Amino acid sequence: MPNLTDIPTVSLAIQQAVAPVFLLTGIGSILGVLTNRLGRAIDRSRRLNEMTAERMRNSHSREEVNLAKRTRWIRRAISLCTLSALCVCLSIASLFVAVQLKFDLSGAVSTLFIAAMLALIAGLLCFLKEIALATRSV
């Protein structure tokens, strides 16, 4: 049977894990937007590839190059945002492991959270670059 003094400790760990869980929700929303944009870019690329050679113009080949660049930037953004979500999950798990095993994993938790923020920032910068490429082609 658990000791009654352990319940407040676990309760505190749950309270501290709430903010990163909200962060996971936001990252999930960003990933939804990114995958939607990736799907649209791939669909447009497929449509351009289905056109016959006589119907294609020089602008289509430029558009294909632009779509390839956009796809690369979106894939980078998705990878970085997924890495960010993974780091957040690992920091939450580390927090609970530390409480349960009574280890001091504060360094690991903070390092994982900092890594999550850096990956999210890099992912958003990649997303910004993709948006710039998309609006340049219009």
C-alpha cells in the first residue's frame, strides 16, 4: 500500500506535467497543419506530372522545382516538430520516473525540455521558409 506522503509528491508531479501536455497539444496542431500543406504540395506536384509534354510550359517546370523545395522544407519542419514532441514526452516520462524512483533527474528533464523548445523553434523556422516559398510562387 502506498504511503500517504507519496500521494502529494505524485500529485505535484502531475501538476508539473500539465504545462508540457498542453505544449504537446499545440505541437500536434502544428503537425496537422504541416501534414496538410505537405499533402497539398504533393497533390499539386502529381497533377503537374500528369500533364502531357506539349501542354507543359516553362512556368510549370519552375513550379515543379518550387514544389520540390517546399516539400523538403515541410518534411524538415515535420521532422523537427515530431522530435520536439518526442522530447516533451521524454521529459514528462523522466519527471514521473524521478518521482517514482526518487532520483534527481532535474538535469535530464530540463535538457529534454530545452531540446524540445529548440527543435520546435527550428521546425517553425522551416515552416516559415516553406510559407515564403509558397507565397513567392503566387
